Amino acid sequence: MDKIGWEFPLTNGGRVDGFNDPGIATFNGAPLSSLARETIQNSLDARGQSGPIDVAFELFNLGKNDEFGKDDLDKVIDKCIAMAKESEDNKAQSTLEKAREILAYDKVPVLRISDSKTTGLRGHLWRTLVKMQGLSQKRAEGAGGSHGIGKYAPFAVSPLRTVFYWTCFEENGRITERFQGKAVLMSHRGINGETQGTGFYGFVDGCESLAENFPPIFRNVDKSGAPMIGTSLSILGFPETHWQEEIAKNVLANFFPALMWGALTVTIEREGEELDEINSQSIGDWFRILKDGENPSQDSEENLTEAELFSDLISDPVLAEKEDVDFGHVRLWVRVAEGMPSKVALVRQTGMVITTQQKRLLRFPGLRDFIALCHFDAEKGNELLRGMENPEHTQFEVDRLPETERRRGERALQRITKWIRDEIKKVASPPEATRRTVLHELSMLLPDLEPDESFGDGEDGSDAAELAFGGPPLIRLKPRRRPVVPGDDGEESFLDDDDSNAGAGEGEGNGNGGDGEAGQTTGGTKRRKTVSVRDVRVIPVPGAESRFRVGFTPESDVVARITLAEAGDSGEIRRSDLHYSLDGVPFPERGIRMRRGERIHFEFTGDEPINGRAWRLVVYGEDES
């Protein structure tokens, strides 16, 4: 029981773990933003009795003489590389070889994320975080997490896939500390047989945590050197440069309510900068500095601009309040002004933004520009929301509730979204003389500039209100013929000219892919299976210049690629300057997973003008059914 080091338990004939861990893969698309969101959410869930929670992000180095089982971990990585070679997993081999290089540095970089004025991880909470998989046990009904997936976010930014946990808490009048390391690698051949892919640093016997005699550099202490009640995560081999701005942007975008209300302060180590704490007093300066930063992306700049508008909004008086039978006390702020994005932010009790893309709160035809924020500040309401929230923390979905609770959840969502819409209409409806009429016939040909049917989010709680473009269009573009090359398996391969399988206003179609798709350059002969789609819609994003939102419904289960071509007079105009994103994340190279009948939404922008164009949608991939 006394030996301390790394231990990877044996499989004992059980499950063998590959390198591609699904929990970590969840956050590979936007690892830094996920890191900020998931770790701060956990800290807010562990709120202490008084004062704002303090969360700090700081970088330090582990030297050769710092004890963290470096030699043992290096040997394990070598064994994992051997297994990766044997299984011909080139991606795992490359990643592990890079990890071995980093471990050989004289100084290994570590990002520590620590909180204070929290409760620390008492009892089962420590075991839930460090040892349990797919389980989330929160401290209160208003807690944010619900899927047990967020604990993997720190591993997604560690090339060594290794995190050290430390916590300090008070229990029965005593101050207690715990420490343990965790590495999520892959199964390999140990001394006594094949091991599991996840190992732990601590007491080797039983993989138990340490209460003392652990490396002091991982502790979070005050100026006197005394341990501070709270928790810290130390991410080994943190490789990022210019990480401070990215973390700060996501802190502002996701937690501006908690910051504004004095429930949270975040300290970010910034080299050569005096400003390092984000709080209710400095948040305005941080918005200014980050928006004026070097080479901000369009998405990042828009997110910051919207977050700043929302944060300014909650300094206004509350427009309306409601005591809901399921959600409890709810508050609503609304501001009407030209140029506002006409979005509604939903915010949980802790002061974290959940989404601005909730169904039935996306489209407000005929209203003046506005911005609105709804805060669910009752514990029972947050418990219901938690049950409906998707793992990405971007939508409330009734089907995630237990079957016995779905009807209640559906009624509650319909009731609250109707209340929000009604309150917004009271202040944002234009005078009678300025109201306009929408001519739906034009939407058969052009992007939907004034839609008044819902975009897959009907106010009645279903998608039935969405206008389907399934009928015959007034104008059909004639596709160009292409040479056909017979395939060995009976499929047809088309040369690199292209047509399309659906267009704005054309509903279903059967084209065959196109050039310039997101994440891939084509050339030569390609094998492609086109995917039949229906109900294609192209809608401008309010307040965003040259940015459109596209929606369609696939007719089969596929992992598919998507591209758009500009519709010309007699064919298509290929656009290599288009940028595609799904929930703010660029399209992955491997394609997007789609399910038959489930609505797909994505956005695109262009380096060249895209306003006033008509578009053809091309979807192709491999059938999963």
C-alpha cells in the first residue's frame, strides 16, 4: 500500500481500450473553449457559502527534479507506441510520439486551473470526477452538468492525455487534502499482462489517491502557504500559445451574467499585461481589449459583440417576471434598438449562458430589432432544464427526459417560450403603419430574407410550421452532363465537374457532390454517393453581414460532406471562398453525422460577396443504414 507511482489496472480478460476515447473526442473540435466552459461550470456548481467564486488559469513548468512519475509514464507511453504500431494506428502513434518528445523536455509546461471559495470535492464527488465514467453527481438541483462528459475536456488539451487532480475541503472540523494523477492512453502490455487504457498516479495498490507526501507544486495555497479550500486541475504538457485570449473570450461569452452579478471572478495569467482579473468592474475593459486584439476571427468578433450587448442589457431594469409551475421564478430583460441581433439568451441559475439558439426562439418576423435575456433563477427550474440539456450545452431537448417526464417538459418549454415571445412582441412590435407583408412566392427562388414560418422550430412545439420547398420551382437550372467511369463495385464515378442534388427552393434532388467542399480539396476521379435531402432553406443571419444559415432534412443515416454552389444563369458557379461552421465550429474533415428526418442547420460566410445570390446545396457521403 506504500508504493507510490503510476498503475494501469489489468483488463483481466475484459475490455481493451484503443486510443480514440469518445469522451475526449467530444471536445476535439473546440478544445480551449470547451475547457473554459466545462471547468468554470464545475466550479460554479461547487459554490461555497459567501462571496464570488475565484477561478484562476496559470501556466507553470515541471522540472526534471519534480516528482510526478515521469520515468514510469515515459515507459508506459513507449509501450502504447508499440501497441499503436502493431495495430497500425498511425494517428495514435504520431500523437504518442509527440507526447514522448514533450515529456523529454527539461521543463514540461503545465496549465493549472484552480478555484477557491468553493466547497472542494468531498465524499463521492472526488470519486465521481476521478474514477467514474459516464456518471454525473452534482451538489445541488441547480447544478449545471448533467452528462458526466465535461470531465474529459482537460484531456483534450493535453498531448500527454494526463491531468493531476488536487482538492482541499473541510469535513468534521478537519482540513483534508487529496491528490491523484490520471492518464487516458490506450491498452498495452504491462509486466503482468494486458492493461486498461486509463491509469492513475498515487498508491499503486488499489490505485488510491494520496492525502500527503504528494508534489507540493500541484497545491493551491494562499500567501502564507496554507492550502485553500477548493479544487485544481493541472494539465500536463499544455502546448498552446496565445491561449490567454482564447480562454478570456470564452469566459466572457459563456459567463458574463455570473461576472456581472458578482458571482464569479476569473484570473488569467497574462504576460506583460497589468489586466489579469475578469470581474464585474473590469469586464468592459476586457471586451474592449479582446475586440481590438490582433487578427480576430469573424465568429469570435461576432460572439464577443453579442456577449457585450447581452452584458449591457442586464444592467437595465427587468422587463417581466414570471412564477412558473415547473421552472419557478424566471426573469426577462428586453431592449429594442436598431441593429440588435434579435436573439434570446437563456441563462441558468449559476449565471452561465446555455444557448441563444433554442427552438421556437429563433425567428421573430415583423418585429423591430431587439435583444433579450431570460434567467431561470429557481433550483427546481434548473433541475428540469438540466434533464433536457444536450451534452454540448446548446439546446433543451424534451426527448432527453425520462419518458414519464417528457410531456411535462414539453408543456413547460412551450409555455415559457410562448411567454418570452409574447413579452417581446409587446415592446418590439412596429406601429401598424410600418408593418410589411411577406410574399412567400419569392422564397422559392431566393434566400429567405423575411421568413415568418419557423426554421424547424414551430411555435406549436413541432417542426410542422416550417415551410417546405418540396414543390416544383418556377425556374430549374439545367445540370451539366459529365463523363461517367464504371466502378469495380457497380457504382458510377464522376469526373471532377459537378452538379447538385438540391437547391434553394428545389427540395429533393439527386446530384453528385462538388468541388470546394469544407475540409477537402478534390481532384481526379472521385467515388461519391449523393444524399437525398428535402426542405432546403437559406436564411440570412440577423446582424451578421454576408452570413447565412442553411437548414435541410436528410433522407438517410450518413456521415456526409456539404458544399454550396452559387446558381448561375445556366449552371453553377463554384465558390472556393466559402467557410462552413456547425454550432460555431468549422466542419470536421471526416464529415458530419446525420440522421434520417433530423433537421440539420449550419452557417456559411464568404470572402467575396454572397448577398443577393441563389444557392445550390450538395450533400454526399456513405450510407450508414
